[in-house]
Amino acid sequence: MKQTEWDRRIRRANDLVSAYPFAAEGLRFYSTLASFQRSLYTDVHHALADPSRNSSTGSLQGPCDFFLLLPKFSGFLALIQQIAPTPLTQAAAALAGRGSAGWQRAIEDFWQGGFESPEAGTEEEGQPGDPAETTTTERLLAWIFVQPYAEYLADQSGQLAVDGTPSTCPRCGSKPIVGVLRREGDGAKKSLVCMLCAHEWVFRRIYCPSCGEEREPQMAYYAAPEIAHVRVDVCDTCHTYLKTIDLTKMGLAVPVVDELATIPLDLWAREHGYHKLQINLLGT
């Protein structure tokens, strides 16, 4: 079971609280959130490893296992209302009032339709408490909740033959949330990490995962000396950016955690007219 990976994320978040005081509140929130996700991952593992359930092992391409997940959703919403920022707290309270039918709809809307990062300044669809719509914030909650389930399914999948370097996850079709550089020979190879199932796949160094731009003059990266192991990869064709964690400079980094902790880089990118390919679990 992939328990140690969740432990690494939680430890890294706690370690970065003092190193990055500007992100301390978000890191504490994530640490508590990841503890819940670790518990859910464990529950999913025990349930789907049960021989009596071998006819419903789950698939990233198939329907979501609501029989397994829905009983956990009430506790998740209660936790969010205790620890989250106001927008998430309000969305969780609205969902809590809808009962299991509303919970299933919110999860299913996300599972079937994915999560599109809203542009800065745009209004989200619907209003909290409106049963006719699943708002962007509610989709964010559904993503946070269902992510350990998706990650478990990906972890149990077999080897995957991939042609080329796809811009979306070859396992589930979701967008990447962060890039990673790992040492290879005298240089480093790049990979992308899926925002939903956490699958990692090899990717081209000079290529935009948003629009497919591959002309080197249109591609650039920026970094701050204070956070030298994290860089902002930008495309001047579609004005999209994605952060990349350079493990050759900081071997202790945990990509999904260091990505959400480096808020000043997001502020810099947005001030310079770039929009993020995929927001993270903190909504940034």
C-alpha cells in the first residue's frame, strides 16, 4: 500500500510551514486535508482488496464507486467546514444540506466532466446552495475528495504503453498539475504529474502542454533565487504556465507539496499575464 507517499506529503507540508511563512496557513490546511486523504486511500485499499468485491474493483475509465465513497463524504464535508477558508466552508455547508443525492451529483459531475481551472475574474456557474448547478468550488471539493480513490486505482493499474509524450494523463485524461525534473546522465529529464490520479509520465522539455507550442523562442522559464528549485514554465503563445520542481536542486522536495507552497511564483506569473494550466487543491 502506498502509505509512505502520503506520509512524505504530510511531512513535507509540515516542514515547509516554517520555511515558507507566507504559505503557512495553506500548508497547515493541506496537511490536515492530506491526512484525511491518506485515511480514505487506506479505506479504498481495504475495500477493493476484499475478495468479496472482486467484481467491482473500479476503473479510472469506468463509473465512480458511489457505494464505497458516499458513506465517507459526510465526514469529509464536516472536516472542510472546520478547517477550510470561507469559500470552501460555505460550499461544504451547502453540499451537506443536500444529502446523499446531492453529494452523488457533485462527485459524478466532476468524475465525468473533470475540472476546468476558472480564469481570473470569471464568475463560477451557479450559486452555493442552488441544486440545479454544481459550482466551481463544489467541483473543487469533489476533486479533493475523490483524488485518493483515483490515485489508488492508478496505483493498481498495470504497465501502460504510451506513444509519444501526451499533454494529458495517459491513465485518466486529466491535466498535469506540476512538472518534475529528475537527474538523468549529465542532465535532467522532465515528467508531468496528473492532477487527479497522480500518475507521472515522461514529457518533452521544450513543449507546451496547453497548446502544443514547440518553438523554443516562445517557451521560457523563470525562477526566484529564494526558491531556486521551483521554476515557472511559461508559453508566450497561449500565455499558460505550469510550475516545475527541480529535484536535481532539492532532492527532499515533494512536487505536489512544493508546487502549492510557492505562492509568490503564482503571483508573479499572473501579474505578467499568464494563467495557470491547472489550479491546485488550494484553489491557487
